[in-house]
Amino acid sequence: MKTGTIARIGAAGFVVTALALSLVQLNEPASTATQTVVITGDEVDPLRAELRRCRSIGQVAASDTRCLRAWAEQRSRFFMGVQQATGSDFGEAEPVASATMDGGAAANSDVATPSPSPVQDGSN
């Protein structure tokens, strides 16, 4: 047999197998089992609840101080880990200065702010 004939037989076998598996999959009933997860009141994270609220209000969240504070806390948890970041509990954290729309970030008390550079008027 030539290699071209063998390749054609192999390709035809692949197509027939794919069609047979597709038909079997279509004939099976859809799985309707759902899993319900119940969270008790002790396990609810107030930060997660606030982040969900911020996600639900859309673009207004960019100017909402509670959302800005929640995002800052989430960043600190992400970068420092949950163990270190829980020292400033989200529910009792102090308010953070709001971010500006021109790319400024929310103020963070852990980071020193740079002093403004002197203005040069070009008269040197």
C-alpha cells in the first residue's frame, strides 16, 4: 500500500470516530445536579462583600471612597499575604484619600510620598 492511501484511511477513521463520539455525547442527558454552598455568618469576609458591592455598582465605584479603600486592602492582602495584612481589619480601617481619574493612586500610609521637585524657570 502507498502512504497516501494509508493516510486517507487514517483520516477517514478519525472523522468516523469523532462523529460517533459526538452522537454519543448528544444522546446523554444533561447533568442537572447542582451544588449548594452555605456560608455561615462567622466565615463571611467583609472585604469580599465590599468588593462584590463595588463590582455591582460599575463605573461609579472609581469615585467611591469605600471601594477605593477595599481595593487598597485587597492589594495589601495580595502582595503581603493574608496573615500580615489582617492587622488593619477592613471593617475598622481608616479612610483612604480618593484616587484621581488622571492616573493618581489612592494614598497609602505605608509608602512615603515624594517631595515635589523644585520648579525651574529657565533663568539659570
